[in-house]
Amino acid sequence: MKTIEKRLEDEQKFHNEIFETNKRTKEVGRFYSINDAIVKAYDDFIFENPKGKVFLEYGCGMAKGGRSIRLAKLGAKVHGIDISNYAIDFLNKEADEEGLDIDYQVMNAEEMSFEDNYFDIIYGTGILHHLDLKKAFESIAKKLKKQGSAIFIEPLGHNLLINGFRNKTPDIRTEDEHPLLMPDFKLAKDYFKKVDVQYFYLTTLGVPFLFKKNQPKLLINFCNGVDRVIFTLLPFLRRHAWQVVVKFSDPV
């Protein structure tokens, strides 16, 4: 068993390399080109009346012109944390260039040092499945205001075909990551009174396999519609989705 320190060290080293080389985007970027539907659901929540609210981007990465920049320009108070010092250095420089007061810090997401009951909204993409969920859920619940919410885009780990692809691409993953499973949402209910999950992408995943470039938007939209019908009429298939938007509210 790895120590906590070793796991965090490995995660930092991996993500520094990924951000410096952009390797992950080069190898699997075509799959994320179908992500408009899930990103819209995520952004609609985050950008609803942000002025005056306190936000935390949990695992902020280093996307230029990202959500933290946009939120700060809309009048929100914004913080961002990441395990990668390379990413945090990049984002601090960007904030300075934009003349924005954004607090970016290298921080362990499982043991955040912010004051309790501080954030209105905590958000992140592809971060929870790298963490010890008990520690992460506890830390998030403590740092949220009583009426606050946390929202995440995360991968699921039930689909055998998707897991087979993951097994064939170990160089763009850490050995400690663990796509979420249904029991993980049950665990979250120990820390939040409300846990809402939206499921995305089943048939839609065929599009980037058929079209490595220039995926047809009409086909993606059609498959998204098929997936919505499948997940509504056949709820037992939800676990085989590729990704979810999960929202945690009313911290215990």
C-alpha cells in the first residue's frame, strides 16, 4: 500500500508532465470533442448568477481563459487549487496578466486549508476519481456554506468496453485513479443530504471511433438524444454511461 505522501507525490509528478507535454489531449482529445452536452449542463449551473458568490475550482488544471477567469470577470470571488505546481504557476501568471484577483494555490484537495463554511460553489472536472473519496467528500462538505453546492464532471467505471480502452492507455492515467462506481454516490450521502446525478454518453461514444476528426454535430446530437431516451426508459443502463455530472448539496 502506498503512503498518502507517495500517492500525492506521484499525482503531482504525473500531472506536471501531462500539463507540460499536453500528452493526454493529443491521445484522447477526439473523445472529449463530443462533450458539449455535459459541459453545457455543468456550466449552466456554475454561471447562474455568479456575481458576489465565492467559488472554488477544485483541481483547476491550466486551461487558458478557463472558468475561473470568466467567473472573476463576472464579479465572483474565485479560488483555485491543484496538486500541480506547474499548473498553478501558469494560472497565477495568467491572472496577473488579466489584472484579476484570483487566489490560486498548490493544495491537497483531501485536506483543504480554507476556513469552514466558506464557499458558495465548489466545482471541478475529472478530479474526484483521483482522490480518497471519504477524505474528499468530508473536506468539500466542511468548506461549503450550509446552502452551498458542489458540482463535478466525472467518469464512471462500470462499462467493460470503456474499461478495456483505459487498460490499453495506461501512460495517460495514474495507477491510483478509480472511475466512480454506484456505491460512491451512496457514500456521498453520508456527507450531503442531496446527491443528484445526470448520466451522459453511451451510444454517443461510437462517434469518435467512427470519425477521428470533424465529428458530425448532427450525429452527436442524435446520439445524445438516443442516450437520454435509454437512460430514462432503461435506468439499469445508466451505470454504463461514460460520464456523469454529479451535484452535492446541503452538506451534513
